[in-house]
Amino acid sequence: MSAPQAPVQRADFDQVMVPNYAPAAFIPVRGAGSRVWDQAGRELIDFAGGIAVNVLGHAHPALVGALTEQANKLWHVSNVFTNEPALRLAHKLVDATFADRAFFCNSGAEANEAAFKLARRVAHDRFGPEKHEIIATVNSFHGRTLFTVSVGGQPKYSDGFGPKITGISHVPYNDLEALKAQISDKTCAVVIEPIQGESGVVPADVAYLQGARELCDKHNALLIFDEVQTGVGRTGSLFAYQHYGVTPDILSSAKSLGGGFPIGAMLTTEDLAKHLAVGTHGTTYGGNPLACAVANAVLDVVNTPEVLAGVKAKHQKFKARLEQIGEKYGLFTQVRGVGLLIGCVLSEAWKGKAKEVFNAAEKEGLMVLQAGPDVVRFAPSLVVEDADIDEGLDRFERAAAKLTQA
Ligand SMILES: *Cc1c(COP(=O)(O)O)cnc(C)c1O
């Protein structure tokens, strides 16, 4: 038994934490499936999924089992040794995707950091130092390390931290002509989110991704898909590139991959992977046995026809009801997204007020997400029960009714 814990409250956050977040007024303490309970015992339905992370909801028995079994065996050995869960996970990812090789780390930012460093290294080795330019898209999000905010297309995240990483340009998303005008033989990589997540749930057009693939091939540039948010079943395919039928050279994954346990992965081909030779890159925790044991269990459950088909069915259920609510209350004009990554685009009258919708939903006992100020985002568990979808959307409708009457 552990020692008794001192009581803590939300107010403690403002005393002892770095103030870079503004957490909600309540503290969740327990979860089961798509329900969460706070300190006061209030129950909420979770359509946020820890920002597209809790892919199988809370305390899924398969994940709890995998974690506790591994916890009793071996926690950590570093990369001076390899370990069984990491090798099993790599086999699973290689078998299920275009990739021949996996690199494990602890977050989406680190998976992208590895992807960008690999792309620059490949170009350096094959063509020399001139070929180092990275093309990313306006409004994109790739993480919060200095390299990844520099590549990300939102200056509010990269300004004010001194010199940024250079050799990076940003072109409008879903605009093939703009990419064509920017790409050159100095381009080492083009990085695209198949669906822009953080900036509003904006899906790519198939023709855009196909065109980007062709342009990259023409200029010996690598195509990187940031699938940190779209990967691991979220779109109803294991990865969004499979949904689109356009294959990248490098893919980054995180968020849902660990179902709530921190892990990231960079996937690539044999030919490219060999450029990260011994000593060129690394991380102490990457491929940690606990994280990999959980990710193995996540893939075993998610990468099945039942769960993936379920995502498509649940998408229809969400979309139909959300469109109805949006129209009835004049709250939003469009419901977009793929699978269980859904964005409701606020109408003119509610533009900029996604936070108010978030607050209204919370008051009714529902957790949702924003994706920028103009979009309300839903990223629930892929196995959310139909009854929870109905009850959660009832709560959302009550929130919409109160908000628009006020
Ligand atoms: C969340 C996210 C990241 C960053 O992942 P972290 O685990 O927060 O570092 C990168 N890219 C995309 C597309 C994301 O949604």
C-alpha cells in the first residue's frame, strides 16, 4: 500500500504548475469506457478522448492487462538492449503498413523530429548539404519542440523563442499549384497532415495528396505524412494514407498508438532507414517495454475488421445527429472529418466561440474539444458504445439549446 496522499484541488495548479495550460475547473480522477468521473463524483461522457489519444476509451481491459502484466516483468532497459515488446510492436507495424522499419520514441513531436532529421540526413548523404529545404503547410501542427514548431505552420507557436530552424517554407493546404510553385531540387521533404487536426479538422483532397506524391518523386524529395492524430484507426483505416491510397516515404504516429500511455513511432522504408546508422539519433525511453506492451495491445484490438468498420458506422451516427443539431440551433454550418475525427464548423454568429461551446458542453456533462476558435472537435474512443453516443449527443443538444437561447 502506498502512503496516504495529501488532498489537492484545481486551485493548486495555479500555485505549483508552470502556467502554460488553462485546465478546466474540475479534476478527472477515474474513467471507464467513454465515461469519466471527477473529484466530486460527477460523471461526464468523454468525446475528447484525451485529444485523440484514448483510442479504446478509459481502462480498457486489454490495455490494463497488457500494462500490468508487463509491469510485473520488466519496465526499462534502455536502448543498450532491445526488448521483446518493442520487437513485437515493430513487426506488427511493419506487417500492417508500407514500412519496413520502425523507430520508437515518446511523443508525436519526437516522431516528427525523427522524421525531419531522417529526411535531412538522407538528402545530405545522397545529394549534399544544399538539399535541406522542408515544405510544410499553413496552419499545420507538428508538435512543440523547436524544430517541430518551426516546421508547423502556426507562427503563434514558434514566435518569441529566438532564431527558428531555417530552410522551411509554408504553402497553403490543399493547394497543389502552391506546392508546385514552391518545390525545387533543394527540397528534401514535403510534410503533410492527411487531415489537419489542430487547426480545424480539414481533410486533404485525394488529388492533392496524389499530386504531392508525384511532385516529390519528380524532385527527389521525401513525402512525410504526419499521422500523429489521424493514425491507428481514427479514420476507419489503420492509417489515413491507406484511406487515401497515397503512400508516404516516412510516417509519424503517436497519440492513439499508446491509447493513453506515451509512445511515438516513425515508420519508413529500409532504403531510407539505413541513413540513421548507429549513433546518429536516439532517445533513452524510446521503445520502452511498458509503452510497447500497451501499444501491442492497442493494435491487436484496433486493427481488426470489426473495430475499423465500427468507426465508419459510428461516424455516420455522429454526423447525422450533429448536422441536425447544427441546423436546428444555427450553431454550425458544416460537419466535416473522416471516421471518428469530426469537426463542426461554427456559423458566422458563433465564429471564434468554440470555447463557449466547450464550456456549455462541460456544464451538461460532456467533454468535447476545440480545433482552433471556429471548430468544435470530436475525437472519441473508437469503441464508444452506441448508447454513449446517443446520451452524449443528447447532452450536446441540451448545451446547444441553452447556449443559443441565452
Ligand atoms: C498532437 C500532434 C502532434 C504532437 O504530438 P505530441 O505528442 O503532443 O508531441 C504532432 N502532429 C500532429 C498532427 C498532432 O495532432
